[in-house]
Amino acid sequence: MSKNDEIKKFKKKIEELEFQKDFQQDIIADMELITGVDMSKKSLPKTLAKEIERKKKQRIKENGSIDVLLIV
């Protein structure tokens, strides 16, 4: 396998892992908004907890309030 093929393979794997991370963070952010419990601050590293907090703020900004999430 050439270096270029390996690089392409690794780039694809990185993209997959980044998608998984974002998806998981979205789920955690939604659950924290719905339940009102900030578990990420207590159980995750600070950098991940900050990313989830940003996603929660973005969700509230996009939807106007958490009531939109509760209807779904």
C-alpha cells in the first residue's frame, strides 16, 4: 500500500471518528437540555464538557428555547 493510499485511509477514518464524536456530543447535549442535568461537567474531561456546553448553547439559540426539543 502506497503512502498516499495510507493517508487517504487514515483521513477517512478520522472523518468517521469525528462524525461519531459530534453525533455523541449532540445526543448528550440534547439529553442534558431535556433533563436539565449537566452530567458532562461531572463525568467528562473539561475540553469535552466545554464542547457539549457550546452545542447546548447553539441548540438553544437555534430553537429559541428547550421547549422545542420537548415537543419532538
